[in-house]
Amino acid sequence: MESTHLLSGSKKRVKIHPHTVTAKYATQTPYTPQPGIHTHFPQPGDEGYDDAPSFEDFGSFVEETSDRKRLTEGRKWSLTLFGSKEKEKNASHKLQPPGGGEPSEGGAKAVKGSGKGVGEQLASFGEASVSASRLTWLGLFGAALAHGCLIALTCLALEHFGLGPLFLLLVRSVIQLLSLAVPLYRGQNPFGPEGYRLCLLCYGVAYSLSLCCAYSSLTFVSPGNGTTTWRLATTALSATLAFLLLEERLGLADGITLAAGLCGLGLLLLPNTDESFSDSPVDPVVFWKDAFGWSLSALAGLWMALALVGYRSLKDRVGVGTALFTVSWTGCLLTPATLALIQEGWSWPVSAPAWGLILGLVACSTAAFLGMTHALTRLHPALVSASQSLEVPIAMLLHLAMLPSIPTAPEVVGNAMIVLSVGWLVAMKLLPPRAGGRHQRKEYEEILESPIK
């Protein structure tokens, strides 16, 4: 059985066989019916109808192709660059000669030079991707700087103004309730879209529990050790949980870079020489207080890893403003309960510098949250957490600026490893090798030049 139909000014002769489907294209235009050939489309029940491949099968085949997956995974916005309606119309106008006549030499050249168009599309896609990545990493660097300032301001509030860490967290959560204006201004439900409110609630609870555990640990351990342990646990556990819950894997180069950064954080946790060789007996109360503080820091890392992975699964459905409001109102509920559980003394700021310090804390925490949350829509949770490890060197520099002292050798080496690992990670993401671009262009040219048989 043979059938023909008109497609883009070309005559298409299709032979349908019970086991094979072949198509031949002819360049005769305009279309004129030939004797012995009738236009017919196979209907359900006809011979060979079920054997013909369907569009669904073809789409599933394309989706399972590794090249398509690698190019489109986590970049839904990039499909508009290749599959926009305007570009499809322009391409059809370029390939189809005006007036329905025979294709001219220019049209043939356009068909032959389609590889050049693909190269231009790949170049524009690469430029847009690198530009978006630069903005994303710039936001992450701003978040790391804000986190470093947040650590320094927290230490200043604890030492000079006697403000409790959980009180700072409570004030921060109350002021950040003003983020309710963002979803209301955009006409969105502040508690999330239908069908995802439970997931959003779990995200807010996990994030708030992480902050409560992290701020509670400052009562038992130093802010530097607590922050380092928190970041170390968050980075390691987010990589594991993203693989188990979201099936998002890290590349070999990313894994090696993250391991180097984790080793740098581990060096910062080594005890000082005086502490390791001390012969004086350790007070059991002090020992268990320190152990409880370290446990709270590690637990804070676990909750934060769950929160990062949770928002990663909601990245296309929940905005940053809605996420901030969720974290704020859940923090307002969980922080007083943690205050009562830890039995932290209530302290109220009585001076203008203390209130200015609190407002600075709120501004830094908001900026850090926005940078991290926006980056989660594009990057792996472990990469986002690893980039925030820069907060430790930044906090150390700020501490040395306020209280000049000589850092130990493990601190210098550890901070250097953190900076180098994050710098190498950013270089790998923003400066891809040219061979990969040539390989992708070659694959696209092979796809375009392959005949349909």
C-alpha cells in the first residue's frame, strides 16, 4: 500500500509494510496526483497499522538518548532556544522557496549550510548558559560573603552585647515575615501551590530545625567550630541525599573538588597543640557539653541537607519569596519551643548599636538565603553548599581584622584548600573545554545530515 501527502512543498511517497516503514522524498512541485497512487492514511484495524512507530515511541526514544539528557537535564529554559516557534517559522521560510516553485540555489545552500545554523544556535546557547551561570555563581559568592559577615556579627552580638543566639534567630524570623508581601504582590498563594503545600511545609520545618540546632550549638561550642561542622555535614549529606532521593549524581571532577573542600574543613576542626597535649584532667560536664554542641552542629547539617534537597525538588513550583516566608513563619513557631527546651536566658537589646547589629544580621541572613535558594534552581545542592564553605575563610579574615592574632598552620592550610577547591569548581563550570563543544556540534551535524529511511 502506498500513499502520498504534501509536506513543506515536497512530495512524500510512503510505503507501509507490516514490518517496515520507508519514506522517499521527491522534489517535484507543485504536487500533482499520479495515476495508480491514491492518498490514504492507515486507519485502526488496517494491515500494518499497529506495526508503524508512533510519535510517543519516538519521543520516548529521544528522551532516553544520553545526549539529549545531558543537554537538557536541569535546563528546561534552554529548550526555548532550540524549539521556539519563531525559530521554527524562520527555518521553514528559509527552507521553502517563495511561490511554491522549485528550490533555488540559495535554498539548496541553506539546506546544505544547516550545520552553520546549528553552530550559531550552539554558540548562542553556550553564551546564554555561561551568562546565567556567571550570575548564579556571583549570587553564591554574595551569599558566602553574607554568611561570613553573619558569623562575625553573631560573635560580636554574643561577646559584646550579651545577646543569646536563639533570641537573634527569633528576631530574624519575625522581621523576615515581611517577605509575605512578595507572593501577595505576584498573586501567589503564600503557602504554596495546591498539591505541593505539604512538601513546602516539610522544607520550611527542616530549614527552621537546622537553624535552631545550629544556633543552639553556639551555647556549647565556639561559633567557628559550630559553623565548620555544620557546613561539613551539610555538604557531605546533601551529596548523598540528592543521589538517594533525587537521583542526581555528581561528576568525577565535582566529587574530587568537593572532597578537597571537605578535607580543608576537617583540618579546621583539628584541636590545637595545647589542647591535644594537655595533661590536666577533663571535666566530665565540660566534655559532655562539648559533645552535645558538636552533635547539634552535625544534626543541623542533616536538617539543612534535607532542606536543600527538598527545595531542589520544588524549584520549578515555589518561588524564592514564598520559600523565605515559609522559613520565617515556621521559625517563629519552632524557635520559642527551642528556647524553652534549651532554657536559654532572655536578653533584650537596650542600645541603638545593638539594634543596628540585629538589623545587620537580618539583612545578611536574607541576602544569603536569596543567593542560595536561587542557585538551587540551577545547581546541585552539594555544589551550592560547597560554595558556601567560603564563609569560613571570610569569617576568619573578619575576625583577624577585629582581633589581630596569628592563625595556626592547620587553619591556614584548611582555608587555602577551601578557597582553591571552590575556585577550581567555578572554573570548571564557567570555562568548559572546547573539545566538548566541538563534540556536541559534530553530533548535531550528524543528526541533521542523517537520511530518513
